[in-house]
Amino acid sequence: MYTLAQANSLENNEDTIYIVQAPELEEKYQQAGYQKHERSYKLKYQHKEYTVLCPEYRNDEISAEPIIIVPIFFIPRRPYPVHVYLYAIDLYSSNPAMGQREAAETTRKLFGLTHFAHTTLGRALKAFVRNIIEETAPTSEKCCDDGLRETGKEDAVQHASVTKCDEQENDVRKQCAFPTTQATATWRERAARILKENTSWTALKQFVKACFEFAKEWFKKCRRFLL
């Protein structure tokens, strides 16, 4: 189980070792009988590879799930900070004439990354929109595989029954293997609207700060990461 801690941007760190500190949380878990351990993760940013050291708390006596305190810019199993992905999504979604390759390349150069492919952007966009839908759509719209929504068929989702969902699952997965132009347009429109509401900015530092706040509030509300 993860929990978030306030954090500064990686570039403000003096070296490539970023130590997550959350004194109040650490005291809370230690008083509850948890033992402190450590987890390390790798993140790439501004021509460097950072090691992020996160406190991990375990209580084997009650077989409790380990609690890992991570910084607000962290996303499990992703090699870049959250604002890198959100910047790429925002850039691509807010510029209809821009392709994924151009948006990905612009993002790669801005944040000093060796690699940031258009396929990375595509997957991040899909995951971002899917998570937003799953947390904000009425329960009746969630019965089907998210592919129906991703191919722009929101109306079909609203009227599909649970039985039909099971029957359609294999076909939907095949349809979503190669996103259509209509699907991408739908994802872009949703992403642009959400990001405009949550990360309004005029300078990059403001955007990064807004992304951190967005990630924190989203996790607090939904108990899950944005991507």
C-alpha cells in the first residue's frame, strides 16, 4: 500500500539520491508497532538517473500490508515523474494539429530524457483518461471494458447490460489494439478538459507545482495514482 509525502522537484536535489522524508507519518507508523525498512526506485529526469529512497513500514505480527511512503511526483512502474507525463498529455491534447511523435519529442527535450517515445505518450494518455472515467463516471457506465469508451462509444456504454459486456469483451479488446482517429480525439478532448481545470499555468514551474497538487488531491480522493 502506498501513501504520499510532500516533495520538492527532483532537480532541486543536491545529488542523484532523493530521500523521502515524512516525519509525522513515520512517527505514526512506528508508534503503531510497524518496523521501518526502505524501498528504492529509479527515475530518469534532466539527463540524470535518480535513486528515490522511500520508507517502508511493516508489521508482521498482524500480517499487515506494507506501507510505502512515496513522493507526490512518483508513479509506480513508470520511469519518469508525474509532471513529465502530464506535460506530454497536455501538450498533445491541447494542440489538435500536433502529432504524438512531435509532442513526445518536445517533452523528451524539455525534460532532458534519453527516451520518451510517442507510444509512451499514447499509453499514458489512455491510462489517464481511463482512470478519470472510472472514478467520475456513474456506476452504470463502468460495467463494460473501458475499450468501448476509448473508441468513442460512450452512448453504447450507457445502454449496455452486464451480459452484453461479457459477450463484447473479446471484440472490444481487438478494436482497441489499434486506436482509431476517433478514439484518440475523444481521449484528447477529455484529457485537455481535465488538465485545464486542474493545472492552469503560464510558466513551467507553475505547471510542475500544479501537477504535484493535482496528483496529491487525486490520490487523497481516489486512493490511486493518476496513471
